[in-house]
Amino acid sequence: MPAETVRLTMAQAMVRYLCAQYTEIDGARVPLFAGVFGIFGHGNVTCLAEALERVQDQLPTWRGQNEQSMALAAIAFAKARRRRQIMIATSSVGPGATNMVTAAGVAHANRLPVLLLAGDTYVNRLPDPVLQQVEHFGNPSTTVNDSFRAVSRYWDRIVHPAQILQSLPQAIATMLDPADCGPAFLGLPQDTQELAFDYPVAFFEERVWTIPRPRPSRDQVAAAVEVLKTARRPLIISGGGVRYSGAEAALAGFAARRGIPVAETIAGKGALVHDDPVYVGPMGIEGTEAARELAETADVVLAIGTRLQDFTTGSWTTFPQDARFVTVNAARFDAVKHGAVPVVGDALDSLTEIDAALGDWAAPPERLATAQRLYADWNRLLDDGQAATNQALPSYAQVIGVVNRAARPEDVMVTAAGGLPGETIKNWRCKAPHSFDCEFGYSCMGYEIAGGWGHAMAMQGRPGTPIVMVGDGSYMMMNSDIHSSVISGHKMIVVVCDNGGFAVINRLQTGMGGAGFNNLLQDCRVTDRANVRHVDFARHAEAMGAYARHCDSLADLEAAMDWAQTTDATTVISIASDAYTWTPGGADWYVGVPEVSPRQEVQDARAAQEAFRSRQRTGV
């Protein structure tokens, strides 16, 4: 007897299938796809939008202001839900699609799931060239959507309506795979979207997906334990994989029983609270002096759920040449890096098995005692840096201190590229687990406000508010989702630190011997310097419907933060901040410095780089 079928367009079938997918979060059955961010154009409005409109109460569609920012909001939502629930972002063809390429890069670098659906040109090519089509003379099958290949974990172009029968399950499996997690992209040619096909009814049956927990090999666990038992001065580096695995409590318990200090990566910050007795702060270039000193004396490093990016490793100069690495990671690609002893598996399960196999082994007690002493010294340095002074403009550290003290434990701090990542990583004291999001895997300016919108969506129904900290440079680059959050009813608090341009890049430029050039507004080329005026960010935010207030002092900021916690919609606070004062500490960084230059400052910086590079580990 032939299988029962239902005749639907490809777009209708896709939407119906997506609505039938479920997952479990904390024992509750919830839709796997929580909603859609969409900007409609001729490539997706007549077919895909028609299908989405029918199910808007089941699969809500939220209108963004920019395709990149709405996809960034979707990524932040996935991060807030620990990769257990996914948002969709859809665009039209041409510029709408390529606007999402940057967001796909963010998701790919950070190993976060998002389903990207972009319109595409016609498979039949009868009306070619069509509006917004970029023609490739020697390869007519190429469209701008091929640009997503480099930044997608799963990529497909649906050129026949039957193809979604195989492609959609594969895309979902990729996004939910801890080892292969990242963005899935589907190009949807306009003539394929409209075509009807007799789909098996069974394809639309409800399905509950679970996140797999790959168990590590017993041999790999045994090899890791053998190395760990030799350690006299061990150090744990906790990455984002610890948070996505839900291994925070297991890590804290393991480290306390074994007497091992724990440093965190930028993605991992928030697994442990600031005052956990094993915690020593962030690791690497933007890290604490405590973590740096412990890394420089480590004989065994246990890295869990991290890809060991250069900001974590100090470009591989932070550790002794003879230090041994054990890496626990669900992705084999990450686990085998730099000659480490790999344990390929889920962070929670792997840590549990390593713990059981270690028996009664523990590090010498003086190791943790040293870590706690160094960390206490670091906290005193933070206290001094955050204390109010009489300087004309407050530092980032002082601003962060005020905002941090006003934040409730259930609030989530959100930031990204620029000077704020390093300053918040060091100065923000997490009061509860999973309360910190700094996008630094791709270091994407513009993530901040869009990410706050995504977090606000993910936090609905529970206490807490996203607190977005953003510099003036990133604010100017992407701010329109302030309006999105106002009209959608998802509150966030946005603190704009105006330091007059791209201050942290000016710091790098001048720190490597260069002259200040084209980064701070005062160093930019202008026709009339009298016309260089600072933006009134409070009034700008008010024009988008937000509550807003400008602050002239730290006392004003403290009062404004108290007020912002009482408002019923997105609230923006601006304050001028110093462009030259930075929290000390952290490792060095491998950067390109001219080998030849007439500037003595550049020559000196080059000599310092060469000395620094001589300390790099070879990776084997």
C-alpha cells in the first residue's frame, strides 16, 4: 500500500517540518525552533513568508532591522539556551543574504547553532539576470549564497522540493552535534520554493531531539590520568564547552577535590562564580595576573571544552616549554591540537570518568594555596582600579564596577569586540553561573545590542535582564535592534561607554610604535575639525523608542542603573569614558610589527616582538 502523502509547496513543507521538531530543556518538552527572525524581500516574501504567516502562533516571526543583527540575535539566543534550542534567520536574495555572512562567521567560530534560510536565484534561469543577482560569467550556477560555504557547518541549495526530505534532518543533526555544532545554511531558489510535491505524511510526525553526549575512549581516559598523576603544579583551563555540557558543578567539585586552580577562557567565563575557592580568573592576553603566573609555572594543563585560541594561550608563550597538555573536547579537531593528550568526549562525562580513575590523587596543597594568594592580590588590584577618583573621565574599570554592583545575580552581562571584552573579562565579577556572554570567538563589533535582544528573548519567563555594555564604535556600527527590542517587548539595559572612537585599536597601534591614526575621532581625517561632535547617544536611543539618560559622573551612573532596573522597556544609559586607562595584567600577543620602519618606536616594538616570539611553544 503506498505511503500516505500530502501535497505542499517546498516552503510550506519546510515550515511544517520545522514546527514538528522538539527538544527537552530541564525535563520540559519545548519546540526545537523557538522562532524566526525575518526580513522579507522578493526572494522569500511570496512563498516562505506565506508559509510562516500560517503558523505565526506556533513559530513566531520577529522582524529585524538588519539581516546581520537579527542573525546575531539568533546566535545569542542559542548561547543563552546552551545550544539546546535554535532560532531561524531568513533573508531575501542578494544583499539581504550576504548581510548574514558575518553572523554565520560568528556562529561558526563560536560553535553555535543557527538555521539560516536565504532566498536564491531561479534554478530554471529563464528570467536571468534577476533583481539583485550577481552573475558569474564562467559559472552560472554560482550565486552569492556560495559565500556561506566558508562559514557554515552544513550548506545546501534546495533545487528540487524533494531534497528537504534529506537535507533538513541533516542540518538539524549538525546543529545539535557537540563536535560539529555551528550554522546550517539552506539556499532557497525562488522557483523551488513555489513548487508543490507529494510529501510523505510521516515526514511531519513530531520528533524529540536530544543532544548527544559522546563518551570518551577508556584508553584516552587512562592516558590522561597517567599524565595528571605526574602533576605537581597543575592548572585547569575551562572553556565554553564546560558551560554547554552543563559541567559547571562537576568542574568545581573536581577542582576542589583535586586541589587544582581553575582559569577560564573568554567563552568559558561564567562557569564558576567570582568567589569560588578554586577560581583564579580569566586566562591569557585579557587574563588575570594570577592565571598568568600559574600558567607560567604549570607542569600539566587540563584544558576542557576550549579550542585554545591565541587570546587564551598568549599566542603560546604563556606556558613552559615542557608543560604537558591534556585536552577534553567533544570535537576531535580541538582535542588533538598542540601535541596534547586528547580525550575526545563530552565535558561532563569525560570529567566524571577522569575523576573516578584518579583514585585518591590530589595536587600538593601548596598549589591551590598559592593560587588563592595570587587571586587575592588580583582582587585587591581590581578594587583599587574600580575605586572612584578625581580624574576627568572615568575608566572602563570604574564604569564596569558600578554596573556590576548594580546587576542582580540573575542578570546577564553581554558585550563583544573592542576594549570592553578585556575590561569586562577582568573586572566583571560573576554572581551566578551562566551570567556572562562576551562574543570574542569572532570578535564581532555589532554583536552587543543584537545579542542583548536575543538574550532578552531567551530569558522571558524568568527573572533577570540582559545588561549590554557597548563602546561608541560598536554602537555606531549596529544599534537598530534597540528599536527591535522596544517594539517586540524584550527589555534590555544598554550602557554606552563613549571614549571617542576605536580606543583599544588605538592602544594597539600606539603600543606597537605607530602614530595614532584613524582610530580615535581626534586622529581621523576631517574637512573641518570644528564639525567633529560627539554623538548624543541618549537622544538617539530615545528616538528609537527607548528610555534613555546620559550620565556625567559615576554617581550619576549608579543612580541611572538603579532607575534602569525599574523601567518596563529597553533603557539606554550613556557615559563618557577615558580612552587611555586600561586594567593591567595578562599575557603578551603575537602581532605583526613592521620589520623595517623609520620610526624608532616601531623598531623598539619589533625588537620586543622578536624577544616575545622566542618563548613560543612549537605545538609538539
